[in-house]
Amino acid sequence: MAAEEINAQGGIQVGNKKMKIELIKADSNEFLSITDATNAMERVITYDKVDFLVGGFRTEAVLAMQDIAMDYKKIFIGCGAAHPELCLRVAKDYKRYKYFFRGTPFNSMYLVKTCFSHLGFVAAQLKKGLNVPKIKVAIVGEKQVWVDPMIGAAKATIPKLGMELVGVWRPSQTATDVTAESLQFSPLRSGSLLPGRLVSLRYRPSWSGSMLRLRRMVFGRPPRVWAIM
């Protein structure tokens, strides 16, 4: 790990001395419990006495974790939650939230732009290579705050891309089986736009078992498709 390499060289230069890195790991359990996430954040700050925080994935939990980090004026680098509000807070109240930085990913509005880029590319290939005259798209997004802006943008944009929107499905982010949702849009013979990370993994067995004609969108980025909105 990077910490081991840095420590082997004496640590990080801070002023006139070098300080070694100590990594503290805490399980936030944030997919199942926001309370567990906030307790983990409080514990590593007050008990383990950490100086910097890196992590967070589920927006609902990270918003609460962010407030705790700001209460203690600890630098918090987010590396998973995508809702724009996390950084908008910095703009709205810089004095309080100036300790927060989004490391990755970019926010959900930019994530959905990349989905549209890939969706447009795949649609063009389907029309040209498979002679599919009308592309049908099912929006499948896990029921989390970070996905909400993406759903609204997708509903408005997909028809403008010349495709038919056949429906919107919002399964729980803790769902372990999404066969029911798969069966609903299977007869529609749709392509599929998936603004979600965990849910997309749940659909793979359903797709292969049901022989659905689906195309899973992944994140990439040419901006030209978004310009048609």
C-alpha cells in the first residue's frame, strides 16, 4: 500500500519533521444503517483520534457523516456518494463545509450525461448493425437519493434522443432478487439504462436466465449527446 511505501521512506514531511501514516479502518454499514455510519464516523474521530477521513458511499449516510466531520473540523474526502448536495453545501456555507472534498465520482448529473453518451452510441449501433427501427429504453435505478436527479434527467432526455421510454423501475438498494422487475420489462424488448451500481449487479442473473434483450449502460463521457436537451 501507499502508506507502507511512504512510511518506509520516513513518512510525510510536515514542517521540520516527518510524520508516519497510520490507517484506521471502520465499517460504516451505511447501506443498511445510517445510524451505524454516523456512529462509525463519531468513533474514529473521538476514540481513534484520526486527522483525516476518506470514505462514504451512500449519499443518505454521507450527508450525515459529512455533518459530523464538519462539527469536528476534520478534512473528509468523499469517494463514492454522487449527489450534488454534498458539494453544494460547500458553496452555500463555505465556513462550515470547507473541510469536505469529493474525490470521486463526479456528481450524479454528470454521471447521467455519460449514460446518455453511451446510450446514444449503443442505439446507433443497434439501428445500424441489427436494423432495430425503434429503440426502447427501461430506466432501472436503485431507490437512493443520488439516483433521483438522474431519473428526472433521463425521463426528459430519452424521448429527445428519439427513443421510446417504456417505464421506470426503482428497486430497493438492498434488493437481493430483481426477477420481478426483469419480468415486467422483458416483454417490452427494451434496451436498459441503469443509473445504479448495486442494482446492476443484481440484474445480471435475471438477464442471463430470461434471455432479455437488454443493453447495460456504463459510464463514459462525450458531452455532445447532452447538448440536444
